[in-house]
Amino acid sequence: MSELNPRQQNIADAVGQIIRQIGENPERDGLLKTPERVAKAYDFLTNGYAQDGEAVLRSAMFEEDYSEMVLVKDIEMYSLCEHHMLPFFGHVHIAYIPDGKIVGLSKLPRLVDVFARRLQVQERLTIEIRDCIQHTLRPHGVAVVVEARHLCMQMRGVSKQNSATTTSAFSGEFLNNHKTREEFISLIRK
């Protein structure tokens, strides 16, 4: 008897078909449970669709008279490229300058997961994180930098194993004030 919900079962059935189509036998011992495992893995890796980034931030938002940069850097990130459904992974650096509201620091990594656990492109991921913080906290500015390695580039296609991609998105003071942006860049490089 299967422990899968209907959506997971549909994914498992599709994975079984993929295994057959690539010339393998889904009934052999090593592959027998693979469709179920993949279905459960995709359920976890795409659970961001069932989450609301603003709700995550609002769950720990506080009034505070602090107006200097808040930076959380080196947040681990794992996502799936929407073009090949292969992983891309790396680090996210987030800073904001509060305007009367701060957020619990653990909520920023959770916010990264909300958007990373969807089929993604790195460029959209960067903007979604920035926009959610800007819209929810309404700070003086937000800065987001994502540094990632893409397995779709490393293990197929151009096969460039040492390539990395960096994307950035800024708003407010980080966009308009060169010194603020430079301070952020300097801090994430340390």
C-alpha cells in the first residue's frame, strides 16, 4: 500500500514512465521504490508554491527604531532550474535598511526557501526576494545578491564545471546611494 497522496502518485507514475522511456526497468530491485522517492523529493523541492513569502515575514515583524543596514549573508539556497529541472545552488545575501519595522532574522532564510523551492530562474528568484521584503517591510531599501552554480550548465550542454552566476537586485537607498551599495558589497565580500 502506497503512502502517497494523489498528486505524489501522479508524479510517481510519470517517473515510472520516464524510467521506462530511458530504457530501464522500473521493476528491478534498485529502481522499485525510485518513483515514490522522486515524488516525495519533488514534493519537498517545490513546496514553495504552497507558501506565502509575505506571511513568513509578517509572522515575525516588529516595530523598532533602527535605521542602519541589517545584513544576513551566506544563506544556503537550493532550487530547480525551470528549463531542465536540474538543481542550481549557492548563497543568497540580503540586506535592508529598516523604516520602523524589522523582521526576525530567521525569516530571511525562510523567505529564500519560499521562492527557491519552486521551478525557478536565478534572475526571477533574486527579484522575488527583493520585492517581497520591499513590499512587506517597506524599508528605505533592499539589496539581494545571489551567487549560484547551475548543474544544467555543469553536467550537460556547455559542460562548464567551474562556472558560477551572480545576480543582484536593489531598491531604495541601495539603488540610489552609491556609498550604501558599496558598503553592502564590501560586507558580503568579507
